[in-house]
Amino acid sequence: MYSVPAMFWPYIDFGVTIAVTALIGYLSSLVIWGLMRRANPQVTAAAQRLGLGVVWLVGTVIAVQELGVGVDVLLVVIGLLGLAAIVALRQPLENFGAKYFTDVYSPFKVGDTIRVGDQSGKVIEVNAMSTVLLTENDLLVALPNSRFLREAVVNLTPQAWKELTVPITLPGSVDLATFESAMVKALSKLRTRLDRRYPPVFTTKSRSAQSTDLLLTLMVRRPEDREPVLIEANLRLTEVIERSRGAAARPVPPPEADEQPSTAGR
């Protein structure tokens, strides 16, 4: 009976470790999705990516050890580089991360008039680093996004509480028109909590071959409906995205060839 030479066992163990890491990464994504299915899909996707990154980092370290390579120096270098990057980029990362959360949970949008501390004005731009306000004196004020996580934000726009925005990121394979139609149908179950004078509105923020970023705008009937509607909308959104992905993954049968009349016997 043929036996594997001892010199190949480390490489076999390395391959097995990588395969097990891939499986654990896939299962961790499913678990995170199950635990956060009621959260905003963008937050859920970010948590899945973070969990997958941690799993692969641990799995890679274990796999390298299987090859007999010392990982102590590698871990020290990775730790030092990570620490240096965090220290050097602390402010940009803080503003960028704050922008991500304000996109999902902030009670204002471009066009609203807000007050933050001693600054107030109309929001005319929200970029990766700051939120730009236009004051009554026609002055531009750029507020770091991290400030919105530390201070109270007052939305001065009349009846701003009625408007609820939900950011959406779709894979490029999902048909946009089909998704919007399915989403409007799913949201019909929330009609008792929504203002019927204002139907759901989808706004395209950016579009590429890989993904499409949308903004769903809903108008609630009462202030106390905001949180229940947000939770239900995110749940419906997750379900529709999963169905749309499944539909996009199914192969489309080729069209049947048109039957040509037989010329035999002519």
C-alpha cells in the first residue's frame, strides 16, 4: 500500500487547515447573518466581513505553523504595523467610521437644517471626512463626522421626524427594476404605519458593475412608528435581497429556436 512521504504531510496539513478555515468563515457569515437579520443590511454585511477577516487571520497563522515556520516574528510585525497605522490614521479613520454610522442612523440628510453645538445651517454635503453646512450668512462650515457621534444633533427641519431613510447596497447581478417592485410589494404590509400620501421612493446614489447603492425613503404616520418601521423595513429588505440573489443565480434557459416550415415535398 502506498504511503505519503513524511515530507509532504506539512503541506497536506496546510491545505486541510486552509479548507477548514474557508468552511468556518462561511459558517460564521451565516451565523452573523442569522443574529443580525433585523439590523440594517449594510451593518450586517460589515459585521460579516469583519468576522470573515478574523477567521482567515487566525486560520492563516495556524496554517503557516503547520509548515514549520515560526509565526512569532510575523505576529509581532503585523501587530506593530497595525498599531502604527491606527495611530497615524486615527482621525481619518474616526471620521470615516463615523460617516458610515451616520449614513445608517443619523436623523438628518442633505437639504435638512440642523444644529450641532454652536453651529447650525443647511446640510449641503456629506463626504467621507466631514459634513458641510451652509449658514444663514452664506458661510461654509465643515464639521468632522466624528463630532456627530459625540454631540447631540438637532434637526430644525419642520416635520423631519416623518421621513425615514434606509441605505441599500445591491450586488451588481440583481435587476434594479425587479428589486424595487418586490420591495414596494413587501412594504405594503407596513401601510398602516406609513403615510399613504407619500409612497416609498428609491434614489440611486451610485452604480457600478459590482454593486448599486440606493436610498429608500419612507414617510411614517406617527413619531413612535419610526423604530418599528425601520426594523420591519430592514427585515423585508434582507428577505427581498436574498430572493433577488437567488433569482439572479438561476441560469436563464436559452430561447427556443423558431420553428421553420418544412420545405420537404415542395
